[in-house]
Amino acid sequence: MNNLHILITGGASGIGLGVAETLGKKGARITISDISQENLEKGQAYLASVGIEARIEAADMSRVDDINAMVERLSDAPVDVVLNNAGLQYVAPLEEFPEDRWKLLIDVMLVGPAMLSRALMPSMRERGYGRIINLGSIHSLVASPYKSAYVAAKHGLIGFAKTVALETGDVDITANTICPSYVKTPLVEQQIAAQAKANNISEDEVIETIMLAPMPKKSFIDIEEIAETVAFLSSPAAKNITGQAITLDGGWTAR
């Protein structure tokens, strides 16, 4: 990874921590951010156990002041690549969706990435290099019932990246959105339980008839697949890949 400094939000667990491990082993300098200092310290300890020294930065991605303060703290080590990965889920019919939860999902997964990217871009421009990578979802491209806030936020990331791509055409900065279908993470485990309850079916039926049914390959996406995609998009070889939705969906959207 040519000593690139990569900031990963939601990096204390799940996809974020897995990407940090893969890219750290490739030679990237890693900073993981999360809302929980305790979880960050656990993530940092895990990375240290596999030989990766990672910086940790606690920040609430729904708070612009937190985002700006984190970027200021990182001014001693300018960020080359940001992976906007922090996320959460809430499953409910729109009529029953709590207003505060709907707003929180949008703030964390759409407003937060925009404000973090905004704060990082001046330094990227000054140094003539930057990669803004959003961790979208298959739900950036298609919808599922009971996930209106999540689907709206993830769809929004694609439009956000396209706009940034147009605004950064004059410099070696790119903006893209990776769109994986289901990855077996704690967040997805929670979704399985919630979908089972919402649809009054077993968790095995949720996996077979809802999650994997649209995928010709019938398998969850591996975190390493996402990490390798991030590695490529971070490289100079990807300088003309910008404003794109990179889809890892086992053929879901080929139908």
C-alpha cells in the first residue's frame, strides 16, 4: 500500500477491522475510528496481535464537531485514503419507524461521510492525492422492506460520490462507493434476527429466502474481498475510476 495513511470509520470491529488488518499487512498506515473508546482499544489490541500498529480516534460520526476535531488531531499525519464505513441498522415499517432512529441512520451513514470527506479534502488537494471510498451496500442499488432509512442513506452515498468525483476532476482525488451484498458481520447477524421477527419466519429461512435468494452464487461476501477492493481503489492504478458504484453482489443485480 506504499505507506498510504488510511482512516477507517467504524474500524473497531466487523468490516472496518477486517479491512484494517488486510491493508495493514500490505504496508498501509492505519487509523481506526469508532464511537466507543473501549471498542477501539480492543480493535487496536487485536491489530497489534497480528503485527499491525494502528492509531485510534474516538468520534461520533453523527456529530460534525467530533468529525472536525478528529481531522484536526490527524493534521500531524494527513489522511490519504478514507473508508467511510461506520454504520448501523434499524428494521421497522415506515409507519412504526422512530423519527430519531431514522435521522440517526442518515446522520451516521450519509451526513457523516460527507462532512468527514469535506474536512479531509483540502489536505488531499494540497498534497495532490486522495481516495474517498464509501462502504455502501447492495442496498445502495436495490431496496428491501422495513429498511427505509438504511436504504435511503446507502443510495445517497452513490450520488454523493458522483458529485465529489465531478468536483475533483482537476486533481488525483477519486470518490467511489463499494456495494457488497450481505457480509456475515455482527450487524448482519442482528438483521437476520430482526428480519425473522418482522417476517415471522426462522433465521435460517431469512438467510435462504431473503438474503441469499437473489444471489446466483448463494454466498455471503468475504471481508477480504472488500479489503482487496479498497486496496485497488486506493492505488495509483485506479486514478481514473471515480464516481463509480463497485458492486460485489454474487450476480444479484445481473437479473
